[in-house]
Amino acid sequence: MQRAMAPKPQRKKPLKRGKTKPTLPVREEEEPLNMESMGHPEIYPLVLTTMTQEIFDCRVDEDVTDDQPYKLIRKEDILADFEHRAAVSDFYPVKKIVQEYPGDELLLVYDKDFKYGLNFYLIGTEEGKESYLNPPEAPEEQEEYKEYIPEDIYIYKPPVSKPWVSLGSEKEIEEESVKESTKQTKDHCLRWMFWKVTYMISRKRSDFGASVKFSDQNASTVKDAYIECTAYPDKNFTLKQLERDVGMQAVPQIRDTSTQTRWAYPKNATTQYYPREFSEEEKDTLGQSKTLTEFLNNVSISVEIALQQNEIMNTFVDDWKSLAEEEGTFGDKTDTHLKEYQSFTDLHNLAEKMITCICWHPVVCGLIAVSVAVRLSFEERVHFSGKLLLQPSLILFWSFSDPIHPQLMLESPDDIFCFKFCPSDPNIIAGGCMNGQIVMWDITAHADRIENIKAGGNRSKKVTLKPMFLLEPDSNKEAMYIRQCAVSSIENGHRKVITDIHWLPDTFEINRLGSVFENRSGISCQLVTCSADCTICFWDIRPQKALSSQPPAEKKKEESIEIPFDLPSTFLHLDLSWKPLSKIRLSKGETTLDHCPTKLSLGEDNLLYKAQAKKPVSLYSVHDGAVHTVQRSPFYEDIILTIGGWNVAIWKEGVTTGPLLQSSCAPKRYTSGHWSLTRPGLFYVGREDGSIDIWDLLEKTHEPAQSQNICITAITCVKPWAFSAKQQLIAIADYYGTLHILEIPWTLSHPSSNEASSISHYFEREVKHLEYVEQRKKIREQEKKEMDLELEKKKIKTYQKSKERLETELKADYDDYLELEKSTLVRLGLIKVEETGSHVEMM
């Protein structure tokens, strides 16, 4: 029996000056999990990584095989591993079992078929170890089994019928039945009578034999057209539902048929013939023939057209392939759900952190980087600012070959909210911090799995890919902590958190005045950032000319600064003195609210930013919350997806009347989203309840095509990636710091033959619809103006008519008053009226 050798003591590395010794995370002891539910309380499943297998000499297919799948490990070696690695040890879940084990050696068994769920399991008792190493012999088991076999043979006996015995049920039926009789009670006080109900149906004699005409009528308007019989509970006829246990079995009809077709036996046949040639006389006769000349002149044009068509069109194209999609693809066409592929969680960092940004490595397959931040609000971050300085702010590089240990860890002065790889050199990374600073890293010296890239300005854009998920993990290699190369000046940068960062394409750049011009170097060397302080800044990573005009004393002072040996000097000229090349402050425009940019979407042909602050060209109140996703379609440069609040919207650049698509409010708030990389009409949207909505515009445009739950907390970031033409993955990060990698099914990754044209026609149709709505809106506004004008004219005419009528009425009233006054004075004798004239004489 082989014995496991004790692990070699590792030499402690000297600590660097200025760094403290990292403390291992302390994990509370939990009750070890055993297989008592399966009848084996002595078995404890374990997960042993490659490093643990090498330490205890229990490597799969080398030390433990199918012939000898177990290994005896000394108890002293496991206790020494507890002292050396503490809670990181893979035996830590069974620490209590190991300490209380009475023997000196424990039995470790390799579980190849994952019978108990994990790749190894530990037997925690001496009896279990002896029963595994010395199993009972098979013949004894067979003899014991024979003792339980019954000697008597069962003989079928048919059932014998018995006479029927009354239990009183016929009396109950007789009592409940209704009879035509009169029953009188003993005290002669009550009498119950039962009689039949008789109905008589009559009809007029004149209606017999008359013709019948049927017609439709409204039952609600005609009197007595319908009778409503509403249901009501009757206590006299309350029935109790009885349960009956009945079993049925149906056997389909089976039919055996056969057919036979004739098989044609293939044969190889050949033939040989001699070409028929014209003689010299026949050639002369045909050359002088007018009929042949006219024929050639008539068909020459058609032949030339056919030859031109053959040159333009590819005659060897298989048209049948365009009628149906390719069958030989990866995955099942009927499956539409995302499948869990792998997940990553930082077990060494127990702080409550969330993932803020995801970036797949541009050239290395199976390598993904994520930035993490503490889950605190702004007030809590200010309150705990002293404690946050002691915690590392990192960007973690995860590899599919090792889901437990990060490959690289990039340090930063504050938590990173967003970061991007440089498109010209993937070893250069730029990130935006919570405090408004920009951080630069250079991982060229640590990119061991990528072929060496020459440093300098002429870096090659093409890098040989190495699929990391096919490589064996290096268990002896610890995760590398990489310090930043440069940090921007905190006084001249952003005042608040940087919400988005982008590298400008290598085709153009801007100057200090904000003018755009061609980038002749072909290398991306400028950045654009936006922040919650209502500013957009442009940055340049190249040395500025102003540095050469500094006095010699200041240059010597800068050269005398000592550079740490583990810090690259790539961007030393930018450290703590990096200022934005140009800054744009967004104005409020016609509103009183500040415009705080959260995301940017840059187009290579339409970047026309200027240094002068301008008002927004157009404002839209479409989203009912902060916009956290602004992304251009990878298939249409002028189509933009925006997500914010509880809805999504799709816009077309140049169309200022509104969005092409605006969804209704979702049941939960949206948190992130991304376009599909291979399907023009599909995009993913993450929600705060941990579900992801998959929108397929070919299937539905008013709601998601399907929804799938991924985790129990909010989704913070979504990023798909295409590994090959047959396999695509999507990375989904949650609020608890877990990175989920899921496999995209065939139906969500492979477009149909005419999907691009169908989606393009859909967008064009929506643009025409918006134009039509805008035209109708203008027409309605013009009609409203005309109606208001007519109404004003009517009011003026009405006012004029009422004014003339009022004057006439006032004059008539005045005349009546004069007549009344005159008659009153005459009756009183105060005036005298001559009958012959109109002269009035006062007394």
C-alpha cells in the first residue's frame, strides 16, 4: 500500500517594503456534509483542486486510477495543511472529522462517476475504511440470498362469489323517494301534502299551420326577448362530492406493415465516337451562305448579353442552400434557453462587493476581466472612507482553466466603475474610478499566455490566439498584483464618478480646440470619458509638447524620482499630472435640470464635438429612470439602443421625431442590456430581479420573446462573446459579485437567411410611420388654427350684432320713458298739450 508523502515545506517570500503581509480569510467552521441520506454516514464528499492533488500525491489518472481509485493520507499531513493554508485548504470542510479521527491514516477515494456529487470523498471512520479495503466475498452473499428464497410456489385461486347481504341501503332510498300520500304526525298538528305539478301549454287556433319567418333582433331592446335564469344556492339539494380511485389503461392499436421498392442496380457504361468534321468544300459553301450570315447577325446580340450575364453572375452558386438554413450546426434548434456554462466568485475577498463592468479579452479566448466595487451608497461611502482606503480596489482576470483563482489583479486608488482594453494594444487598459480619476495599466510583462508583442509605437494589431480553456492551470503560480502605471490629476479631471469610458478609433483624433482630423499613425491614443458632473473630457496618452519647454531644474527633479522595480514606465509622464485635452460642459438648455451624461455612443463618421458648450439639439423624455445603456447596433451604424428605468427604446440617427420602438413598462426595473453579436433583431436586457429578457424583433416587437431567471439578485452587466461560428457565450454579472457564463443556444445565435433585410425593412417602415404621424400632426395643428380663427370671427360678428341690438333696445326704452313721463305730467296737470299742435306749455 502506497503512503502519501508529506508536502514539501515552502520557503516564505520576503515581504516588499511598504507592503503588509496579507492575512488569510477566516471561515467559520460548518457542519461537514455527509451521505447519511444515501445510507453512508461515513462518507464526506470533497473537491480537490490541482494544487491539493499535487501536494498529497493524489493526481487524477496518475496517482489514483480506475484500478486503484483510493489513497491513504496521513492525518499529520492534513493537519499541517490546515496550519499552512488555513481556510483555503480543500480539507477545511472536514476539519472536525480529521481532528477527531482515531487512526493515523485516512482513506481518500477518487469518485470518477461523481456518485456523491464531487470528484473525491473521504471515509471518516475506521469501520468504513476496513469495509472498503476488505469487502466481503461474493459466494457468501449468494448463500445468504438463497436463504431468503421461498420454497413454496404460489398457485392461483379464482375468487368465489358470495350471496348478497342487505345493509339497509334500500330503506334509505325508499325513505327519500317522493310518493302521492298524506302523512299525519302523532300530535295531529302538522300535515304534509305531496302532489304532482301539472303544466298546460296553449296556442291560438289561427296560428296552426301558419308560415314561420325567422329574423334577427336585439334581445336587450325587445321586451320579454330573453329570460335570465340566474344560479342560486339551494340548501335542499346540496351534494357532497365523493372521491373515487379508479385506474385505467389504454393500449394503442398496433399495426405492422411493410413495403418494398425496386432497386436499380448501378452500372458503369462507356461509349466512344468520332467527331464529324466538314470538308473543305462544305466549309467554303457555308462561309458564302447568306442564311448563316443572317443567323449569326441575329443571335450575336443575344449571345453577347448571355456572356455578360455569365461574367456578372456566379453560375456555380447553389441556390438550394438559400432556401433553407444550414443543418450541420452546433446545438439543438428547438432549445431557446441559456445554459449555465461556468461561474466565477472571488473566494479570497469576503467583502460585500458587486461587479460594475465586464470586458472579454480581445485576443485571448477564455479570458475575461471584471471590475468590482463595494456595495455602498454615496453617503455610506463618505462615512466609511477611512476603512475603504485599507481595502484593495481591483480588476480581476478570470480564466476558464481555473475558476477559483484569478490570473491577474489590477490595483487602483479607488473602485473602478468602467474600463476598456485599447484596440491597438490589448495589453493597455484604461479605467474610470469612483472619485473621477482615470487609471492606466500595462500588462505586457505579465501576459505569459499571449505571444510577445514588441513594445513601442509600431505594435501589431494581430496577435496569435491561445485558447486558455484548453491549457492546464498552473497551481503553483499565485495571482499577480499589478500596480497602475499612471493616474490622472484629481484637481483637473472629473469631480464625480466616471460613468463611461471609450478609446477613440485609430482613424481620427481631436485637438485642444475640439476639431476632428485624421489619425495618420493608425494607433488609438485618445480617450473620451463622461461623468455625473455634467462634463465630457477627451484625454491623450502621448507626451505633450509643453513638457519639453520646462526648465532644466524641473526636468532633473522629475528624472530623480525613483520608479518601483515592479512598476512599468510606459505612462510615467502622465502620473498625477495628466490633464484632459478638451472638456465639454453640457448646458441645461431650456430646462432647469442638469444634463448628467451616463453613457456615450461614438460613431466614426459623425463625431463633431467642439470645445464650446452648446445646447442639446433635441431632448426626449422617453425613459422613466436613469439611462444606463446606449449602444449602437453592430449591423446598422445609425440604429441605437437605449435602456433606462422600466423600458427600452430604439432610435435612428437623423430621425428627430422620436424613437422607432418604445416598450411599455416592465414588471421590474431594467439594469443593463446589450445587442446580439450575430443576430440583427435580437438584444438582451437584464432586470433587477435577476431575470434577463430576450427581445426578438422578428417574433415580437411589443414585449420580450422570452424571459429567463439567472440569479436571485439584480443583474449589473451583460456582455456576449462569440468564440466561434458554432459556439457563443454570454457573461452576466450580479449584485453579489458572481460572474455567470452561459451558453447561447442555436436559435438565439444563428440568424435566418433574410433576417438582416427584414429588420432593415422594419426600421424603414417605422421611420415612414413617424413621418406620417408628424405630417398628420401638422395638418391637425393647421386645422385647429383655422377652427380657432373661424371661432374668433364668429365671436366678432356676434359682438357687433349684439351691440347694434343693445343700442336699439336702449333707444326704445328711452322713448318709452319719455312717453311715460309726458303722460304722467299731463295727468297731474303740470303740462298742457294743445290738440292742434305739438306745443307743450308748462304751468
